[in-house]
Amino acid sequence: MKKVIIQLGTLTCPSCMQKIEQGLSQQTGVEKVKVLFNASKVKIEINEKDIQPEDLSKKIEALGYDVEGMKVKELA
């Protein structure tokens, strides 16, 4: 399992947060998604056998949001 933290461009409304959470949670390999509205960040736990961190940023961009950065950490 890996934890991916994606920095977004500024989120303007709570419905943006819901759209991102719903879009990512439907992806195979995504175990947990949490959007931090005030920080414009998304924290995602993934099973890297099924999905790669780069796929997450592509999905967010496909939903219409800017990705400004990404960090990946190994979970114990």
C-alpha cells in the first residue's frame, strides 16, 4: 500500500471536493480518498498492484482540476 498526497490548484467550492472524492474512489486499487478542501490537497491510499500514482493525477486532471504536485509514501 502507498499513500499519495496530491496538491491541487485552489478548490473553489465543496462540490469540487465531492466530485474529486467520487471520481477517485471509483478507481480500481483506490482504498481511501480524503480531500482537504482548505488545503487544496487530496490524500489517497492505493494498492499499487492495481493503480499507479500517475493515474490518479491524470484522473484529477480529466475531472477538470489542476495538479500542482505529488508526494508518494510507502505505508507499513
